[in-house]
Amino acid sequence: MGHPLADARRAANLTQQELAGLVGCDRQSIARIETNRQTPSLAMVGKITASLRQRNVELSADSFLPEKAAAPQTNGAQSWP
């Protein structure tokens, strides 16, 4: 499953380069965001969502939050069944 930004960008029929031009950054920044190698600033999130909204594609700002760890932390304690 791809990053929600990549899915939204494709739904808006935009390339990474085109979205970067609308947002005011370089294509590599969009690629890094889509592959979770860069966390965008709040200002960038606003520009991205506004650019997609102009193409009638909605993307929640929550889509940019890092995923939570699946397993709870146990602080080294073992639990027995």
C-alpha cells in the first residue's frame, strides 16, 4: 500500500514534478515524503492539501502522521498466558 500522498497525487492526475511545482519544492522532496523518508512541515502540508483540493482531491493532514507501533511497549517485562 502506498503513502496516502502518492495515492492522492495520482487521483489528481499529477506527477511528482507537477505537484512539487504547485507546492514550491523540488520533486525529490515529494518523493521522500511519499516514501516516508521526510516529514513535511506544517506549512508544506497546508500547501500540498490546498494544491490537491484545487483538483477536487481531499487529503487529510492526519495522513502525514507517522504510524504508531503495532506492539505495545512492555519495558522488558514478560507476560505469561
